[in-house]
Amino acid sequence: MFINARIYCKIIDRLNISTIILILFLSFISLSSQRKWTILYSSMIDIRNKNNNIIDYISKTEQYLLNEIEHQNNIKKTNPDDLIYLTKTKEKKRTNFLSLVAKEMIKGFDDGRYQRGY
């Protein structure tokens, strides 16, 4: 009977050890799958955020285009009677500061010539 008890104890010990090994193996597998799920979930959140941004840009673009269509109805079609023709003005010549000073001095000498007779 004592021998049978030893055999039962050995069988129970081996079952306990095998269940502990099985639990450790399954926990490593679950941790690996949990890590993969976390990576997948975080990438899904990033994609969702980018999608929301794209939806915002699309709605802004649609709003702009709708405003442009509304404003297009307000624009009047022109005909030749509505046009105003402007005369083209002469472009001003660029003058140098030194040439302006020289012209003023010459003008002053000419004015001074007429005033000598007093």
C-alpha cells in the first residue's frame, strides 16, 4: 500500500508539473498575442485619426466649392457696353537724383542771368 501511495504521489506531482508548464506556455502565447493586439489597436487608432482629418479636409473643400457655386450665380456676364476703355498713360522716365540736382542748378543759373540787369 505504501508503494501504491508513492506511485500516486509521483503521478500527481508530474501532473502538477505538466499543468504548471502548460500554464506558463499558454501565458507566453497570450502575452505575445496581447502585444500583437496592442500594436494592431494602436495602428487602428492612428488610421481613425487620419481618416477624421481627411473627412475634415473634404468637408472644408466641399464648403468652399459650394460657396463658389453660390457666388458664381451673382457674377454678371459682361458685354462690350459694360466695358470702360481707359487711355494708356505715359510711363514716367526714371530720373537720377544727381541729374535732377544738375538740372535745378542750370535752371537757377538761367534765372540768375535775367536778374543781373537790376
